[in-house]
Amino acid sequence: MNAPLDPGAAYRRIADNVQRVIQGKPDVVRLAVVALFAEGHILLEDVPGLGKTSLAHSLARSIGGDWHRIQFTPDLLPGDITGSMVYVQDRGLEFRKGAVFTHIVLADEINRGTPKTQSALLEVMAERQVSVDLDTYSLPRPFLVVATQNPIELEGTYRLPEAQLDRFLMRLSVGYPDLDAEVRVIMNDSQGLRPDQLVPVIDLPTLNSVLEAVRTTTVQPQIAAYAAQLAAETRKHRSTRYGASPRGSIGLVRAARALAATESRRYVTPDDVKTVAQAVLAHRIVLTPDAELNRYTAAQLVREVLETVPAPGLGSGALPRVPAPRPGPVSGPHNGTPTRIPRP
């Protein structure tokens, strides 16, 4: 019986394969694989032609999985995404699966779809299942949504609501390649190297065992407290209307845990949290009108928070004490009035 593949070795195989096509963007590729290992979803915001589609396609080819591209338009219907009931002669109504029944979904220009169609992805991204009538259909594992937005063309678009933005584990920007990388991209195209020519470097059963191994990476209470404090500081910042929710701090730890696993470590460090903080937290923050008027960005806010909140040490003597939760008065969710939690 073969030994299970180490997550770090799996990461290197996938990242090296993807970077045969995606040239000069190792950090973007790394975070994309981290999101895959954390079983999260990615929002790519960038101008056209920078390789967003190629990134999703290359990931799918590297893991031996299927992928579907959905081009969002105003006339796209929810059933086009999730599937619908169709009448088949002699058999009656049958469910015909939509484009989300795959391993990697590229939701291209997601902000061009109507809010009703955008919301069709909500249950899919959160629950990894589709409900039609009274039946529920599970999606395959792994399942990753890579959605794209074009920030320079806003006519005929529908802004993604905060509830849906919060479902994305990370927001990434590919950015323009440097000169040498762009030359390599041109040479790859001249030589016919495309994502569909990549061969799988890991099979799906092995990848699923890697995902299980990532889940066992140790997260100390002090690391969880550090992530929670970072999220809390985004809510208290003077330039914030709404900061990162507890889902943001959970995502921060999940991404940091996956990052640690890609380095073949069995524990998470504060540096892991810092590395993924920008990608995980910035899109969850809504700034005040004054901050936006002064061209202050959520990315700047996250950098300030990282500089302000002290990171815990990993030595037993340097770790701050984490208080255990206990029943008692807490603030109400809306008006700040105390709410008494009954003692068991």
C-alpha cells in the first residue's frame, strides 16, 4: 500500500505544473492552490487578458478534474447554473445538472449577471449542494469556484452584495507580468503550450486524502485568538463602516492552515496568518464615505491592523493566555443591551 502524499509535495507538483502556463506569478498561483487546499473560493479582480481563465483551467488539468466556464450575462438564468427539471418522454421529469456540477467552476464576469442569478451561486458555494424542488444534489469534491470581475467596465453590471463577497475565501489580483515573464508567455503561445495540454500531476482520490491531511494541521488557541483579534480590529478602525465578520476570522485560520500544509508543516505560525491576511480580509471590509473620498483602501487598513496587533510567540513562555468562554452577560446583536445567557 502506497504511503499518503504529503500536502507539501502535492502543492509543489500542482504549483510547478500550473506555472508552466501562468508565468511570473508564483504568489498568485500559491494562493490559488492554498484556496484549493482550504476548500475555499476565489474572486479574481483584474483587467481582461491576464490569464484568469488559464489559471482556473490549469488548476483543473493539474488535479485531473473537470472544469466548466460560465459566462455571466444579464439574460443568464439560475437554472443555467444549477440545473433544472426537464420532461423526458416515457420517463417523466428528470433533473438535468447545471454547469456547477464539476470540480472547478470559472464564473466569468460574475458582476454582469443579475442579482437573482448571482444568488444561485450562494447555496452552491456555502453548502456545496444544489436544491431543486424537494431534492438535494451534492457536488463533487474538491469543488472550487473561481469568479472574475472586470474593474474597468461598470456599465451593465450588478454589484456583488456583501453577503456574496463574504462567501469568497480570497480576493486576488493577477496583475501585469514583468517583461521577462511576458516574453515567456508569448513563447509558450508560439510553441502551442496551452492549459489543455497539461497532464494531471495528482489524481482526485489522492487530492482528497491531501485535503483531509490539511484539516489535521494543528491550530493553537493563540493563533485562533490572533486571527480573531485581527478581524476585530478591522471592525473598530476609524475608517470602517463594516469590518470582517467571524466568517472572515474562520477563513483566515483555514487559509493559514492550508498555507502551513503546503510547506509540510503540521502547525500554523503567526507568519502564515500574516501572509494570507490581505487576500482573506480586504474584500470583507466596507469603508466609510470619507475614507473612500480620501482614496484610502481596505488593503491599507489591513496593513495597518497587521502592524498594530502584536503577533503571539510560539514559545510556551511567550504565548498569551486565552480566556476560556464562560456564560454571562453579553452585548445584544443590534442595540448593545445586555443579554443574559442562562447557566446550565
